[in-house]
Amino acid sequence: MDHFLQNPAWADFQRSLGRTVHQRSGPGWSVLAIEENNPAGKLLYAPYGPVAASLAAFDAALAALTDLARSCGAVFVRIEPVDAGFTAAGADAVLRTRGLRRAPANQQPELSWIVDLDRDFKDVLADMKPANRNLYRNIHKKGVTFRSSQDPEDISVLLGFLHLTAARNGFKPQSDDYLTQVARSLMPAGAATLFIAELEGEPIAAALAYDSADTRTYAHAALDDAHRKLSAGIPLLVTLMADAKDRGLKYVDLWGVAPADQPDHKWAGFTAFKKSFGGREVAYPGTWDLPVRTLRYGGYQLARKCAQAARRGVTAARKLPVRLRGALRR
């Protein structure tokens, strides 16, 4: 599977934001790394990368990233390997023996949900919940139609629905400026497509997908509350899948999902939605750091842990009775 975060169109988009992007490749491997800054200093971040066909290729990619980090003054390299001949379950030992350390938090989801398209689309539909299939086949009877667009101006449709969803659910979507630049950079290049559901010519739902060589990633979606009962987001997603199949893509990546053993996870609701379309879970090793300037990186980690401990101490102190808090201050 090829992820859009490691393809040339994403590199062009990152450069359009004014970021410095490095691309390197060798036998069996390639990597796209973005220069970023954090309290430690400069770092190189390879989202869902490097891409490597084997452990030997992965080692070559790590060596190239280390050389690149030294040449541009980066303190460490942050990676998210997705396929290097090892499983997610066995990745810890493989990565630690190469000097990598778990990052403080995952940058990209560690679990994803994949629908395989490399088969008859009737079989894809058969794996979905019956309600999803029925909506896809019959919603046209209610006057709902679907269209796709690679016109950057149409991103305003999605932005409007995202504002409504954010106000309703209290979450913060990516900024209008960011998604507008996504549209301007990726849609004319064919690397992103907007899918729109319309009722009698008026938009009622929209979804933005990113394409790589073999995978379409379902990234942003929202709908109009006034027509929520039509559940247009369901057949819109199936339309997105059918279009990907027609374009010869092998997978649809519905992106992050919650662990099955965490029913109260904040992603539980949309995880159930994604799983209703059939598919399978894919686990990645997560986000890892490769220190290059080891003393500087060690200082950063120590400072971060001290700050966390201080925050925990403040929180614990706030839970004490007022009388005890006063005694601690004396």
C-alpha cells in the first residue's frame, strides 16, 4: 500500500506552505521528510515513512535519513514505518535495536481501516451492512445525486459543512486556509478529489479524498444538519469507493480507528461508522524518534518529563483540601 503522505504531490503541497521537504530513495526504499521545529530544535519528520520493501532497505533508508539530519542540523529524525518486512507486533524490538525510541505521542493513527477493492465491486458491497448497500442503491429515489470535482473553488462546500459540524460537536477542524491550499495544490494535480452529494442541485454533504498510486484515503467529510435524516454521507462514501475502483485503485483507507477493546475511546463513534463498510484493521508500529544529536535529544526528553511531572504535581495539589495546600506553601 502506498500512502499519500509519502508521494510527490504531498511534497509539492508542503513546499507550497513554505516548508522545506527532502526526498530520498534507493534500492527498495524511498522517503519524504519535512523539516519541523520543536523545543529540541530542528527535526526531520517522515509521515508514514520511510517506505521500505525489506529490513535491509529500511536500514538503508535510516542511514540516509541520519546523514540528511546531520547535514541540515536536525537533532533527531521522527519516522512512522508502515512496511519494512516486520509486523507491527514485532516492531518494538526491531526498532529499539536500531537506536529508535518511541515518540511522546503518535503523529498519525496507529490503527487504520482498509477496504480492499481488488475484486468485483459486488463483493465490496456484500461486505457492507445491508443498510449501507440499500442507501447506495436507492437514495436516488429521494432526489439525491452525487458528483466529483477537482475544481479547487468547490472546497468551499466542504468548509461550510465542517463549520456546522464543528459548532455542533465542539471539535476544531483544520483551518480554512490549510484546506484551501490543499485544494489549490492537490486537486488540479489529480491527487485529491472532492465528492459532493446534492439534493435537487443543492449540496447536502461533501467528502475530500487523497489518492496515491494504489490507495484512496478518506480524509475529511461533513454534511448539512438540515438533511441529516437522508444519511447522504453513507452513499457518498460508497460512491467514493466505487470511483476509486473505476480508477484502478486497490484500496480505500478510511484512516484512523479506535482499538476494539476501548469502547469509550473518543473515536468510537466514527470507528463504528467506518467498520460498517466492511474491511480490515491494519496496525502500524507508531511514531518513533531516531536521535542524531544524542545529548541535545536527551536533554529535550528530560525537560519534557520534568514538565509532565510538574503538571501532575500541580494537578494533584489542586485536589488537596485548601488547608493542606496552604501548609505545603509554608
